[in-house]
Amino acid sequence: MAESGWDLIVVGAGSSGAALAVRSAERGKRVLLLEAGPDYRSAEMHEAWRSPNPIVALLHPTAAEDLVWQGLDATRTDRQQPALYWRGRGVGGSSSINGQIAIRPPMADFADWALPGWAPEDVLPYFAKLEDDEGFGDEPGHGRGGPIPIYRTPQENWGAVDAALHRSAIAAGYGWAPDVNAPAGGGVSPYPINSRAGRRVSVNDAYLEPARALPNLTVRGDALVDQVLFEGSRAIGVRVVLGGTVTTELADTVVLSAGAIHTPAILQRSGVGPADRLRRLGIDVRADLPAGRGLQDHPIAMVQLPLTEAAAIKTPDDRHTNVCVRFTSGPGAPEGDLMFVSMNQSVLAMAFADTGAGAGAYGVWLNQNYSRGEVSLLSADPGVQPLVRQRMLSDERDLPRLRAGVRAVVELARSAETAPILGGSLESANEALFAALDNDRELDDHLLATVGDSQHATSTCRMGDPGDPDTVVDPDCRVLGFDRLRVVDASIFPFVPRANTNLAAIMAGELMAERLG
């Protein structure tokens, strides 16, 4: 064991890291949890982030300052200019700032991973363990009493856009699926939400707050990890910038859980990454691995809905979305490769959406995609944010399916079931989209110029067979070629799952805490 007395250092207190650190401490390990952003108690969280609607925090003059990474920009497609990439910092990570969507991936995702220890039967118990599902907790494969509450807004409390998407999708034949977290299937579903009594529950609330009294768990905020320290091929600790001072922490095992953007950045600063890039920055290469490559997210396109006064949300705390539709784009496409979403306010694409009270939308995102981007260092200085190029829709298999999804969602917006909530012209509200709608090339150009992301970054430290050139970690999450160094967060996912990523990231933390013993 390292001289400091830490059995385990976990870097990052987000969805995976908080679960992993707490469960490991509960098993008796001496755990140091390092978080680049602020450490705060649950009662100290800004009230704007507790709201069911993220617009409250988005429009607050100071709420986002500490809990959102500033200066972290990304290009969505190769035709777009960089814009803020919405990622959380501070204890709770992105679970403190996201849309509170608690969707599991379909078990088909894990079957497709085809990795030992990550099959559907391996992961399902941990999804059940983490949840306290109000509506389906007694059903097979579900759970009650876990840290994360799962709530579904009753239909009578849905917003007008929620209800219109439900009506129009049912009329179009998509079918009703009351539990989108069932192991398989698709259709029109109420969103599961990680909230209790209408208030956000982050992993800071659910995992860290109840564990604060554990004598063997230490949480340090404002601790920016520069790099992993090694003796030969063995990780022995980390170098940390804490309050402007560089310090060293040593441990028996180091786990990086800093997320799909900052985990590969730490690895690259440590000499683990694409060798040519590292040498250009003057970083000594320890291992030529594709850390940072393979980035995925869900590209989303929207049809703006000019709402009547009666259909607009009534208070800022009205929930922004409650309904989704998981479906398959066409014959031969991956099952459930598209998803419709309702937006009572257009806040899901946070970087560019119209957030006015009368601006609703239907969105469609590519739930499974093939395009891959990259995270790469611009400097060896840990205070400089990496370059993020998402390269969405760059794979030729993606544009035709999103194009089909856009045309399908336009049909829902034009339907008789949607008409009662519209207070203006769809054509005027979506002039550029509708002008391109009937021409494949023009629609592709429009999507490449306007598509957003869903803040679901994954796959920059891909888990796989050690013989695969795309692999960074093996199925035990060990970084190839190194001892006592693991990655446990959404960066290890072989591809972005067909769901929001929060629950899958928590599941990985739960599962790996048990495997680490």
C-alpha cells in the first residue's frame, strides 16, 4: 500500500466516481475522492439547480459559474464553430446540471458490447441496485430503496407539448410503452426523472451526502489533477493542483472518473495517448494508446413550435420535458436508433435553443450513431481546456437516418393532434428547415450547420479486447499496459448508449466498486 495510507484515489466526483468512491469506502477501503470543482454539502446547492426545469439555472446570473466548466468549447460538426459544451464540475458532476433524465440503455446495448462481465445479466442487477423506482420498483429487473429516486410525472401534470407529442405519436402508430426502462422495446413513454418531491437528486445528494461521516472517505474539492504518477508501469498516485499549490497524493490504486472529456486529458498529460500529438506538446510518451479518440454524443435536431398562450409553460419551474418516443428509423437500421423528445420549453439543446416561455419544440436525436470525434490537448497545462471536436454526422451511415427522423418529427408537428397547441405558423418558425426538407442534399447541409448535441459524451477511453487497436481499457477497466490504473466513467463505453448516460455511468461505478473488492 502507498505511504499516504490511501487504498484508492478516485479522480472525479461525478456519476461514476461518487458511486465508486462511496461503495469502496463502505467496503472498508481508505478512499480519497478528488474533484476539480467545488465540494459542497447538499443543503448548499444553489436552489436554481433543484428546479425541475434547467431554464431556471440557465437564466440565473450566477448559478452556472461554479458548476459548469467554463471555457470548454466543442465543434458539433465539421461545419460549425466552437460553442460551449455543457459539462458539470463540482461534486455531483453533470448529474448536478443535467435534465434529470433517468433512462437506462436497452439491454441490447450491452449485448452489442460483447464484453465479458458486461452482458445484460451482469449489469442489470446494478441498475436495479441504484434505483428507487416509484412506479415499477417491484417489477423484475427493477429496484426499490436504492440511492437514485425514479419518478414519472403523472399524465395529468404533463405540459402541452408533452401531451401533443403523446397524442400525435400514438395516432401515428408508435405505440405506448409505460416503462422505457424495461429491458427491451420502444414506443411512447413518460420520462423517468431522478427527482424527489419535484427537486433534483444528484449523485452528491444520493451517494456522497449520506456517506460524509465515513472516517475512511475523504473528499477534496478544487483539486485539479494534472497527471498520474508512475513507478515503471505501475500507477502510484497523482499530481494535484490544490489551491494553486502542486501536491502529490499516493495510493495503491488510481481510478480516473473525470468524464469523457477530462479523463482522456489527464491520461494524455500523463503520457498515455496518441504518441504524435503528445510529442508535439513536449510530453514524454509512456504508451501510444487512442485515449481521446472515439468521442460520441447524440446529435439532436429540432422543430420549433410557436405555442399558444394557453400551451406555454405557466411558471419557470414547470417541467421542460416529460415524454419521449424510442423507435427504429427503418428496415435494417439498429433497433431503437432514433428518439423523439418533447420540449415544453426549448432548453434541451442548451447551447443554442430559444428559451422563451412561448417557444416549445419537438426534438429528434440519433440514439445510436457511428460518427466519432476526438478530445485532444492544446497544452500540457492542466488549466487549459482540451480541444473537443465531436465530428457529428461525419460517418455516411448517420445523416440518412437523422434525415428520416427529422422528416418523421415534422409530420408529427404538422399533425392534427399537434395543431391545437400552435399559436403561429410552423413554416415561419422553421423557415430554413422547411426550405430544405424535401431535398436530401439541402437537408443534410442544414443538419450539418445546425445540429446540436445532447450533452451525452462517451467513448473516449473505449473498453474492449486488448488486441483491438481502438481499445484503451480492458473489460476490467484497466488501462492497457499499466498496473493499478483504471478508468471508470462514460469514457469507457464502446459507443454512446441508446439512452441518456447518467444511469449507465452510475451503474458502472456500482459494478466496478464491487469488482475492486
